[in-house]
Amino acid sequence: MATVDQSRIRNFCIVAHIDHGKSTLADRIIEKTGLLTSREMQAQVLDNMELERERGITIKAQTVRIIYQAQDGQEYVFNLIDTPGHVDFNYEVSRSLAACDGAILVVDAAQGIEAQTLANVYLALDHDLDVFPVINKIDLPSADPERVKNEIEDVIGIEAQDAPLISAKNGIGIEDVLEAVVAKIPAPRGNADNPLSALIFDSVYDSYKGVIVFCRIMEGTVRKGMNIKMMATGATAEVVEVGYFGPGQFIPCEELSAGMVGYLTASIKNVKDTAVGDTITDVSNPCAEPLPGYKKVNSMVYCGMYPADGAKYPDLRDALEKLKLNDASLNYEPETSIALGFGFRCGFLGLLHLEIIQERLEREYNLDLVTTAPGVIYRVHKTNGEMIELTNPSNLPDPSEIDYMEEPVVAAEIMVTSEFIGPIMQLCQERRGRYVSTEYIEASRALLKYDLPLNEIIYDFFDALKSRSRGYASFDYEMKGYEESKLVKLDILINREEVDALSFIVHADSAYERGRRMCEKLKDEIPRHLFEIPIQAAVGGKIIARETVKAMRKDVLAKCYGGDITRKKKLLEKQKEGKKRMRQVGNVEIPQSAFMSVLKLDDN
Amino acid sequence: MRELSIYLHIPFCARKCRYCDFLSYPATVQEQEDYLTLLLKEIEKQSFFYEGYRVISVFVGGGTPSLLEADAIKKIFGKLNHDFIIEKDCEITLEANPDSLTLAKLEACLWAGVNRLSIGLQSADDEELRQLGRIHDYRTFCRAYQMARQAGFQNINIDLMSAVPGQTPVSYRQTLERVLALEPEHISAYSLILEEGTWFYEHQKELSFPTEDEDRELYELTGEMLASFNYNRYEISNYAKTGYECRHNKVYWKRGDYVGFGLGAASMVSDVRWSNKSSMREYREAVLSSPGFVRKTEVEPDMLKAAASASAEAPKTLSAHRARLAENVQYLSRQEQMEEFMFLGLRLTEGIRKQAFLDKFGIPIETVYGEILGRLQQDELLLIDDSVRLTPYGFDISNYVMSKFLF
């Protein structure tokens, strides 16, 4: 397979709203083209991280090369690039799309077009991809393919009358999809003899091979032994191996030429040197211009992560180092907290990214973590003209030194059925949203546009949205910029001592409400002591809310039957064990769960 | 001769109460009879190990021992008297449910030597009794109580329960008043605890249990009212008129030797704890297959010698016989013995004598627990002179205090 006729290559991806069946369709395509038998195939081959499969989402872009024997008698090479589905990974999506020439749009035959359907289609069209729709889940009782076809034509404006009607789950209509790929997705262009330019759309770290770069060759050819350069980071390296993707494995080959998708390994130690979106070129024969669209990815959400057991700090450091090798968008630096000891301030693309990293740390590295309330990056403009980017509330300068503060704002799009417009608008108002517009997609559904402060949506906005729309609303956002805002630091005092790990930045108008709710939550979490413990919320030294944990009055487990002492002892041991999992602040013992509980301050 | 207490477990009841997580279930007459046969066999086989002991207390618990027919009661005590040396003033208690007591049973008990009756009333409020899943009402209890008095019982305990769903200080006060009017010699008053696996545990969301503060109010009420009627609180949950403290109960807290017979029964002899098999099938197999020993008078001298040496080692190694019947065997380390000595001893109002600690472990209590004792004394949770005991506040939060003595 060293030389493939460019006209028989198809590089494409599948775009869809979450849950509309993207990964399942990918599985069927792989299965149909005979790479794996059904028996060998574990559901959703492309989602190969344990966590991805469990959550049913794609975190890292995955790619597979398949051979398809088309009805015209020719063999075609398909490079299917599976893209991450979540808004946190928007940039990765955009780079994956740039590696493709076309896209399959999967739309649920019952639910029709959703917010992310639109967002992803527009993203694909922005990259000049040829998009053709398929309508999935036609075997559902509530399927209405005709309505969905019309909706696709009306809303997106792409031809949908001959869209394949399929059920990826039950393997119906997959052949039609494959033929449509051949017919509707253009073959790649580019000249194998031009200077090399290749787009990096992902990279992973392998402990044997080092960094493995996933790339699409736009122009030229790359082969083993070549000296290459990453144009944005400036890193250079010698190519050790090139190859393409089998499902779940890498298959080396001689060279990759224009139009092909594959991987290369080189003497690269750090994933950082191979930033997604960067252009690879030949050191001795460089291309004139890097490919467009490269962006440095910045963390949007920050939080403190601490090992539950202080002695595990080195383990946490090692684990973060290893994750970082795989995930260039994770940032961290050491910090210390009076309450929690040694830990790290970590930066993430979004809350989902944060949760995923947290879960991977706990699961793959067996760490028990305490996480502080996530925050965004605030810009603090000081009276002396200096501007600092604040990621840790504890570092907020004295109020007298602050001129004004700014917070990040996002442009949010919420797709909602008309009956829930009221509750959702109310939710957006509560979260300090600024109304932009309402567009009716059809009589019963609307697209609400709001500008929302990022710090209002990183906690539990998504949960609140789902609960107020009974699961019908969907949500997408992109960064808009920074805006001046009246922000204050809310401190929590337990037994009159400030607990730094519980401090956070909040808009002045919601400080009272937040403070009150935090005190209530903490009151339930902190066990009774021999003395009364006041829990206070304060802004700038002024107490705005208070709760009290009463002194312990009764703690008797009097039962003890038939001389069964063992059980009694187990209870006492449990009580003692509980103590070990506490954090000592002053003379108060605070359970770890207290730090976590304030992360989810649901409404109602 | 060393002192021994005996516990007999009767794992049957007419119906499972909603709070109950004991080894107990409704059973047919045939099942009960089969069990009785096994129990008698076990007593016979086990008795061999306790030749050097005299029995100072017996407690028949359950389940509902009063479900046993008069005949069965006589058989059990006939066996005990035959196989053990029962001290003259041995305290012998039988647990009873108000609904299953009859005059015939009461007379059989007295004939067999039972001198103490423990009746499970739990509440004098019929609605609360229904909530608890009890099958008797308050009137049934009164009749049973009067019957026991008439039959000649002079030492009766009544079990009460607070923090029952629907209970209020008013209804609980009435329960206490009604019980006090009957002048029992002994009252056990427990707070309901939600134990996993019980009906209450499964249905806790649908029920309204008293809040922590209400629970506390009921608990205080118990102490105040019983004290004003001259009941001494001699243990966390037990109150008695002078001279009527439950000897068997105190054996547990003072870590005296006791052996349990029957399904799942717990034992502690010479700092070894174990319990009998809790699955009926395993229990039956163990009892039937264990090698039987016969009484002294009926054996050859050689056999006796061999058996006696096995018996001497028994506490340390548990002989083959016991090993077959036992599960959860724990040879308590010195540390564990100290822990138990403290958290069990502190349950008694009289507390722990420092000298007793020294006698048992050969080391002053201060050397081991000096720092903790000092801290708890400072927090006004312990009173310390020749003995170490809980203050009233210490009683209230005894779990907190006791957990400090674990290593």
C-alpha cells in the first residue's frame, strides 16, 4: 500500500450532536469494511480510553484507515477521523476537521437538529468541508425522517432528500453511507513533490515510541530519516517511523504523501513540542507558509487539586506529569494551602476537561483527591496600572490596591423547545446573562442567544439547564472576551479561622446568596465537636452569612447484644477511621467531603 | 473454680420486628424441635471444656425464647444442670415476648430455676408498637406482666425503646409513667438504631424518625424520670433498683468469661472471642460431626487424660471441636485486650478501677493511656481518682470518648 492513487482516498469525519450515534456509526463502518469481525469488535472501537467508553463520549480524536471495496469495483482508502464531541474540546475539533475533505452529518431521526448539530456543521462548513447528512435511529418508534430531512434543508441549507436512512445500532443502511462517502466526499488534492506541509491534528505519548504525532499531509511527502520542523514551536526532530492507523494499532509504512492521513514518530520527548494545529515541514526544503488556523490553547478553568493523603503529593506530581505528556492542554503548578497542604493549581479547557482529568487521576493513578472550587481567570487591574491574571482567589491583592476587575464572558447558544423558553430565560437571568436574541428554528423550537459570564456556567449550569428543561435543552458556547465586573472575594471562616481552600471570587450581587448556601452546606458536612462552631461567610472582612454547628450532645450507641462485642468495636473503629480522613483547621476537623460539597450548590 | 456465664440463643420469633437485625426468623414447630435437639447436643459436647468452671449466670435470649414450650424449657435446663456446675444463687434470665407467655411456661421456668424475666415491651403506645412491627399491644403486655408476678417472678426487666417513628416526648413520657407504675426491678432503655438489613433501614425515607434534638430530649427524659423513681443507672442503657443490677450484663462489660450456645452465639473465654456458625446448615453439620466427649464418670482414665490436655490448650488454640463450630475467631492481642477493657468498662457507671487494670496487664493505666485520660478529664468527659469513669456529659457522648482508647 505504499502508493495509493490520490483519487481513491477519502478523508472524512463524522459530526453530530452528542448521543446522535456518531461513534456507533464509526464502529459499523469499520465492521462493514471487514477490519474486524463483530466478535472481535468491542462496542465503539474508536473510543479507546476506558473513561471515554464509560461516559459514551469521545475525548481524544481517534483515527482509523480502512479499505472499502466499492460498488464500482474499485478499492478506496478511507481515513475516518473521529472528533471529540464536547465544546471544551472545540479547538481539537476544528483541527481534526481541517485534516478532512468532507464530513458525514449524523442527525437523530427523532430529535432532529440540536444546538451542537448546528455548531458542528457550521464548523465543518467553515473548513470548506463537503457535508452530507445521514439520518440515524430510523428504527425508533418516534422516528420521523421526513420531518428531519426538511429541517436539515431549511435550517442548514444542505441537500437532504437522498440522505441515507440508517440505524447504526442495528447495522441498517451502512452500505449506503459508504457509497455516499465515495460519491460525495471529494478526493484530496495536493502534490507529493511539493515541499512538505503536514497538519498536526493530535498527538499521544507512548512510553516506547515517545510522542506519536497524528498528521494530515497537505503537500509533499514525509518518510523515515527526514529532518522535520514544527513551524510554530520551532522544534526539530528526525523522523523515526511513519505509518497509518489500524483500529487500535499503528501500522508502519514507507512514506506518507500528499492527501494521506497517518502518524509519525520522531525524536520528540514532549507532547508540548507538537502542538495541535501546528505545521510540520522539511528542514532542508521548507514550505513557504505554515497552514492557517494555528492557535495556542489556553486554560479556561482553574482549580486546586490536593492529595487527600498529604504523603501522596509526590504521586500526584508524577501522575500530572504523565497526563501532561498525553494532554498538552493540561497546565499545573505547585501551590500550598493552609487547610489542604501541598497540591497543584491546575488549568483546564473547561469543566468537563477538569472532571475527566480528575477521574483519570483517581482511576488510573489510584489517587484520592480533594478539589477546590473551580474558577476562571480574572483580570485584576491595580491602581498602579499593573494588570494581573488571577487564577487562585487567595492571591487577590488587597481591595485598596484594586482599581477594577474583569471577568471572561462567553457567547452561549441554547437550543430549547418553546415550552421551556421561560424557565431557561429565567435561569440565564439568574446567572447574570445578557439577552442577545431568540431565533425560531421551527414553530416549536428556538435558539436562545445569551452572553454569560464564564464563572456562572462552570459550576452547575449544565445540570440546572437539564433539570429546568427536563433534559430537552442543549447548550454550546464560545469565548467572547473580558468585561469589567463588580467582583468580590468571598471567604469562609470556620470557628473564626479563614479556610483558604474555600475562598472564591463571585459577583458582588450574588455574594450573599452564595455565602448563605455555602454556610448551609458546610453546616451539614462538619461533624459536631465538643464545642460550638460558627461557620461564617465574609466579604472584605464583613460577615454576610452565618450558621452554627452545635456542640455534640448525644453520641451513644448503647446496643450490644448477646455479648457481640466485635460489632461495637467496628463502630468505634469506623468513628476513629473517619477522623483520619479529616482536615484539621485550627481545632476543627473538616471532612474532605465538605470541600467537595460546596462545588455543587444546586438551585432549589 | 473459675466463673463462667452462659448465653443460649433461640433464633426464632413469630414475626420479624422492623428494627431487628438479630439472627432470628419465623420457623415451623418441626424446625424448632430440630433446633432444640441440636442445642442440647451442643451443650453436651461443649460442656467438656468447662469442667473447671462454675456458672454464675445464664441468659436465654433470641429471637423469642418464650416461644419455647414448657417441655422444651425444662429439657434445656435439665441439660444445663446435668452438664454444668450451676452456682446456687446463679442469675438465670429468660427473654420473653408478652404475647407468647403462658402460665404453663412461666411455671416451667420457675421449676427449671429461671429467676429473672426480661420482657420486651418497647413502648406502651399501641400505635408505636404497630410501627415497630411488634405483634402485641400494651394490654397484652399488662396481662403477661401480671401473670409473671402471680406465678412468682420477683425480678423482672422491661425493655424500652426511644426514637421510634412517630414517638413524641408526650407519648414517651406516658410509656415511662406506665412502666414505672408497674415497679419492675430493672429497665433497659435503648435508642433505636437503624441497622442495615432491617425493614426500617430499607424504608427510612418514608418514615419520620425523631430528629437528633428530639432523640436527645427523649434520652434525657429517660434519665430524669428513672432517677426520680430511684432506679440507678448502672450502665449506659440499664437502670435497676438497688440489688437488681443484671449480673449477666455486667459480665460482658467486665470481660468475664462467657460461652454462647446455639446458632451464631458469641463467646469470650480467656481472651479468645468467637461466635458459632450463623448458617443453620453449617451449625447443624458442625454439631453433629464434632467428636463427642463423655462425662468423667463414664470414661476410661486414659481417654480422660488425653481430653484434659486438649482442654488445657483450648483457650489458646480452640480444639478441633470448637474450630468446627466457630467462626470469626479472634485471639485478642494485648493491645486489643486493653482497648476492650477500656471501652467496655466505661459503659458501667462505676467505671474502671485502676487497680484492676494493673492486675490484668501488669502495667499502670497511666503508662498506657495517661495522655488521653488527661485530655478527656480536661474536657470534663471523665472523672478520675482510684477509678476512671464517665461524667454525665461523657455518658451522653460515650462513643466519642470510647473511640479515643483504640490504638
